[in-house]
Amino acid sequence: MRLLCLIGLVGLSFSAFAGEPTSFAGEYGHGATHDADEVVWRVQDVGTGWRLTSTGDGEAVEAHRLGERGRAAFWDRMDWPDDSSRDADCLTWGRKPASLDDLFADAPPAPSPPGDDYGEGVLCHVPPTARARIDWLDDNGSDWFYYDPIAGVMEARRLR
């Protein structure tokens, strides 16, 4: 019985470290802040999704997990190896930035269902094996990155 309990505990602790995050809830920072531990965003689990609050201005936005199609669309936009998105876990919010094609189109593009495309902000957890295949991320010390259309891609950190 003790052996089974020990095996269960070892399995539980291994999966907690090896698997993707089960929730995005927590506090995050990035490298563009003065202090390394400065909280830039607070993410709260709200049951059907998440609420991301910017600590700079207090703005709160609703966010959702990107599905496989949404991650593939974002990875395609970034011109990263397609199959490296498979193990990523991403949160997104806001409206997708317009492309030049969108700006010159006669009609705006139809909105995608939540999870099928990325929005203005993207926060992703990318395991080291996938990160190593992406030039922009391979030398990051963190498994997290943040993207927005103005700042581009930057390393992020989960602080708490």
C-alpha cells in the first residue's frame, strides 16, 4: 500500500512539473520592466475563461484559451515552425489586429469563434523542446512569452 501511495505521489509531482499549466491564474511580468519581479498582469480564473488585469492602468479584459486552430493561426503569422505550436498553451484577448489585406478589403473579415483565432494580446506557455525550435524564443530563460502588435514578442515570467 505504501508503495502504491509513493508511486501515486511521484506520478502526481512529475505530471505537475512536466505538463502544461492547468490554469493561467497568477501574476506575470516581463523583461521591459524596471524590477524583475514587477507584476504587469494579474490573471484570474472566472469559470468560463479568464480576466486579465493590467497593473499599470487597471484595465481588465476578458480572455480565453487559444484552441489548436488559434495557435496555428498565430504561429503562421509569426512564421514559426507549425508543429512547434502543438505543445503550447496560450491565452488571448482583444480583437485580432488588422492585416494589410483586412485594411484594403471591401468588407471586414468575419469574426472567428473564440479559440479559433488569436486577439490583440497573447500570453503563451511553450515547453523547452518546442521553444528550442523557434528562433525568437530559443534563448529565453522562461517558458512564457507575451505578444502584442506594438511591442511584438517578449519574454514573460510567471511570478506567482
